[in-house]
Amino acid sequence: MPSEACQINERLDICLARTAELSRNAAQRLIREGHVQVNGVTACKSGMELREGDRLSWALPAPDTPALCGEEIPLDIRYEDADVCVLNKPQGMVVHPAPGHSDGTLVNALLNHCGESLSGIGGVKRPGIVHRIDKDTSGLVIAAKNDSAHLALAAQLSARTLTREYDAVVRGTLKNIAGTIDAPIGRHPAERKRQAVTDKNSRPAITHYEVVAAYNGYTHVRCRLETGRTHQIRVHMAYTGHPVLGDAVYGRKKPELGLSGQCLHASKLKFLHPSTGGQVELRAALPEYFKEVLDKIARS
């Protein structure tokens, strides 16, 4: 049962989601089912206001039995053992089932590949998924094959010791060759499917970036996430005035340079193995769609 000190005047569900790296819905479910304690006493109200010095602890229930079906979908596996499976997801594949995407997802493929050897912490619709990337973002994703591995990896995410690097092509020329974007992210005040830089109901968000190459009107950047908010790189780059190329949500609405989505690739992961403690570092080379974009802008 992990334990964490809380921030003053923070809601219980928000604190739990932040510290355990859960979705807010998953955090609320744990609270509702009596798996969360504050100062050793079971807490059942998600909206409970925490005080400075309060100690939050939680226990994860037995894994849910996945109600999803495995599907025989090819997987590009970059690392696998009894605890962890790291995959290179293609652009266009949804990570977990959602409205409009009930099958054909990475989770369906994982269920077929791993059988019952996936952690249940993410719930019936996200078995094994430690972190996710957007449908139109390609690259490396970690799946945990048991609950102890999931907890250990989630703790590294929370402690910001799990390294995630992304390559992106953004519009325009950046003023500095490297920098840090430190701007809180929360739900967009008017459009619920979007995120935004805002001080209202937001969480800290930090992205470090460096320029790989500059072109005529475009820049190839490499970003390292210190935090992992929804759409973080896409929101932060748009906030600086340099939206990710092909991002129809935070950038131009029309397709660009033949892209079917944003030009964003999760290219590097580095973490401590949940059982051995040894360092695991993995890289995924730029996919063809990304290299085609670089070739086009280099000739423009």
C-alpha cells in the first residue's frame, strides 16, 4: 500500500490520481470501493478536502477480468519478459477501447499476445497499460504483465524518473535551440475534448525541448516529458505558437503534407526494471511517415 503526503486544500480524487498516476475516474472508483485511506482511516468521498500533512494511502483491488477479446493483430515488440512488454505502436492505432473504437486497439492485440498475463490496475478496458499515447502518435508504449510491475512503473512515472522522449515536427522557427515549457494544463474551459494551458483546475506540466534541425518554416524538435498530461507536447507546442505539424486539434484544421495526424513519435523510453532494478533503455527509429515529412520540408 503506497503512501504519499498530500498538498493543502487538494481534493482527494485529484491527489490520488496525481500520485498513483491513475485516471480521475479510476481514482474515484478506488475511493468509492473503499480502497483509499487518509491518515489510516478509510475515505469514501472523492471531494474530501485534504489538509497539509495528511497521509494518503491506497490498496489496489484484485485485477478485473478483461471483458475484451484478443485479436490477432501484428505487434512490433521491442522488449519483453515476464514483467514488461514494450511495443512500438504505429500511427493510427488506438491504445485502448473507447467510444467508436471497440476493437482493433493495442489492448486487443496485447490480450491476444499475452493472454491473461496483463496487470488489471488499469481496469477492464486498459489491462496492462502503464501510460498511453494518442491514436495518431506513433512510438513506444509500456505494458505491465502483472500488478507489481505496474505499480513499480507507475511509481517511476509519479517520481518523474521514467524518461520519455518524443520527436516532432512543428510549424515555424523556434527562437531558442533548447528550452523548457513550464505551463499548467487542464481541460479547455469551453471544449471538453481539448486541453489547454490554464490556471483553473489544472496540473503542473513541464516539457523540455531541443531543436534537432530547422527548415524553411518548420522545425524538427526533440521533447522530453517531465510530467505526462493529456496531449502535453501538443498543447505546449501550440501554446508557444509552434503547433505540431498535422495536429488538427491544436494547429491547422486542414491536412498538411499528406499527414493523417500529428507528426509526433515516442522515440525513447528509459526506466528501471520493476524486478531487477536494472536500467532499460529503448529507442524506436523514426517511422516512414515521419521521414517522408522531413524529406518534403527539406526540399521546400
